Amino acid sequence: MKQEQIDKLRGVPVPEQALFIAGGRRPAIRGGSREVVSPLDGAALTRLAEGEAADVDIAVSAARAAFDKGGWSKASPGERKKVMHRIADLIEGNALEIAVLGVRDNGTEISMALKAEPGSAANTFRYYAELADKIYGEIAPTPDSVLGLVHHEPVGVVGVIVPWNFPLMIGAWKIAPALAAGNSVVVKPAEVASLSLLRLAELCSEAGLPDGVLNVVTGQGSVVGEAIGLHPDIDVLAFTGSGGVGRRLLEYSARSNLKRVYLELGGKSPNIVFADAPDLDQAAKTAAYGIFRNSGQVCVAGSRLLVERSIHKEFSEKVSAIAGTIKVGDPLDLTTEAGAIASEDQLKKNLEHVARAQAQGAELRAGGNRILQATGGYFMSPTVFDGVTLEMTLFREEVFGPVLAITPFEDEADAIRIANSTAYGLASGVWTANLSRAHRMVRAIRAGVVHVNTYGGSDITVPLGGVGQSGNGHDKSPHALDKYLNLKTAWVQL
């Protein structure tokens, strides 16, 4: 990839964006729209249709009609597989355009966006395309006089609500398995990052996905998201986002049709470094990039760094020094290592966390301020706090920004105690050369993912999900298909 190719796309006008329903674009039913502001420069990028509950009704009706018609739901798995491979081909063929569009929308550095957005999405569609014809039924171990069959059937209409940090990647994690299973889908992207998913819907239609099988309704979460959560004709809802919204979606399910709700929520993930880590320099670098890539806007970010007391001072200095060298800047520059904060509101929240941590006695070792204000964009320096105690807000609450909290520990038991002293349980990391200790830590840490001598980078073959207040949903791997399938028993007297 050459910088010149990216620069040609950075200023391309983005037309006003309509909803995508029943195979084509259409304005919101009341004609409302909202301005989209780019975090790169704080300037208007385009306008986005402001959907309402009536638009959700139309999209769900289109999805249900497509499901009942059977062009997708009753297609052979092999036919669905071919279309999903064509979708992957089109994503790859338009990867640069999609990546640049997404970066202008949410500020992720382009070097990461190319891999994490179109690159990941294409791979995800291929992965579930190959699983589409491998969803087998079962024969129960019954007496000879009875035949017991277990069928796997699509649930019907799936609602998907996606956050703003990696909309295409996370969207694909939910959309692709739902489609592979034969469902229709209604997607609500984040208000500040909708453009890539709208483009995906167009590509899916171009690839041959029948009209109405994939619909995208943009708008405010409090309006469109609520309408999806309450809709009586949505069978399953898959969500990635904040715990507060997740709780409301569970309430909406209870108030409506008891739709199944799968939640992948936040995290305050511990990254634990023992003195016997095989390479402390590598551990320090990985720890820094594990929180500062995409300016900390990653659900599995290693935002709590737990360091064994004997190496605490040395290791903290290493990480703080690395934080000061990370290149924050123009997200469309291939040399940029950390891009923009996705919105001005999120930047304000990040800085409030910094001020609170200082007031509570944490030691600011690096960063802590807004930078590059002359660009008009929303940029923040990689920030490191040391001496963070369990009582401090920074230890307990997710920032979702480039803010690292360092806490020393005494021994293995103390590390486990500190690591598990949180309501969250999404991801974690352990650095040690002791194989037995690594296995003990994997079992002891309450988290859906435990990295050992690395942090991040797990691929589509393994599930991502958490425990506790990190939610109950699992994306990726064959296990993701379970969310979008119903079990039906056939009990046949012979």
C-alpha cells in the first residue's frame, strides 16, 4: 500500500447517506438527517439519515418478508456459501476505499484499519461461508422403536447493534454467522461510525444477497437502538457496547417478546507481568501498544498493567518511555501509530478520567493532555499513571481511551487477587517463563480471554467474549453460530 493511494482518497466528497432497506437506499421516513463530523479535523464529512422507530419497523418488515420468502433462509448452504465468498471478494476489491472512509469517520490509524476493518471483515465472511455447509443435525441415542432428530434452524430476524471503534470488523463478526445460518439481519451502526457498514450493505447486495436480508438503519441509539430492542418481530439481538446500554437492551427484551440478547460489553483488562517474563523489553513494548493502538479505543485493551514489585520501577519506566515515543497524528498517514479519538465527547470523557486520577493521588508518568489542537481534530497523548490503587476510579472504570493504570503486586496470589478485583472479565494477559504458573493463571483469572506472553492478536478461529459485567455474548469461531440457530427436535415413532 502506498501513501499516494491513500492521499487520493482522503478528500473525496462523501455524499449524504440514506438508510439501506430492502436492497436499496432510502431516506428516513421523516426525512431527518444529522451532520457527521470527522475526528481528523473536526470538520463536517457528510450527513447521515436520522432513522426513527418507523424506519426500524420498515426494515424489520423487509427482513421478515425476505426470511419468509425463503430466497436466503431456504437456500442451500452451498448457495449461501457462494454469495458470502463473493461478498468477501468485493470487500477485498474495495478494501482501500472502505478503510479510508472508515478512518475519516472514526479516526483509527490507517495501518490498523486496513487489517482490522476490511481485512478482518473479508476473512470473517470467508470463514463463515465455509461453515455454512457444515452445520450438521444430530441423531439421538434412542431405542430402536424411535428416531430422535435434532435440527438446527435459523432463528429468523437478527438485530445487530455495533459500536464505533471497529464497526466493520465487529459488524462482520455478527452479520456473517447470522447470514451463514440463513437469517435476515437489521443493523444499527454507531452514530459516529456508520459509513463502512452502509457500504458493506451495498456490496452484499451487489454480491447477490437477496433484497431485505441485510438492512442498515442509522440514527440515535436512544431512538433506533431502543426500537430494535423493543421490536416484537426481532428474534435475537447481538450487541457490542457499553454496560449501561446492554442493561437497557435486556429490559427491552423483557418488555417485548423475550428475544434472546447477547451482549459483548466493556472491560478493564489486566496485563500481568512477572519478574521471570521471558523478555521484559518485548513485554513493555507489547503492553504499551496493547493500550495505545487506536488510542485505547479497543474493548480488550490492556488498560490495567500489573507488575511484580521487584521489577515495578524498572518496568514502569520502560512503558512510560515507550508511551512518549508513540507517533500520534494524522490517521491517514501510514507512519502514524495512534490515530484520533472518535469524537469530541469521548475526548472530553478521557480528560475527565485523567483529572480524576490525579485528584485521587495517582502518579502521572506520561501524557495526560489533548494534543494537535491546531488540526481541529480530537487527539490525546498516550497517558500512563503509576501507583494506581484498587480504590481509585481509574482502576475500576473503563476509560476507552489511551490511559494506562499501573499497579504493583507482591506474588502470584496477590496478582490474582488484584486482577480479579473488577466487575469486568473480558480479556487479560500473563507474562512469565514458568509454564506451570502460566497454566495456573489461565485457570485463576476470571476473563473470557487470557493471553500468555503476548497481548491481542487472536484470530477468527477462537471465541471472544467475557464473564461478569463484560457480558454473555461470544463472537468469532464456530461457537458464534449457536446464537443464530434454534434447536428443533423431531421425535419419530417407527
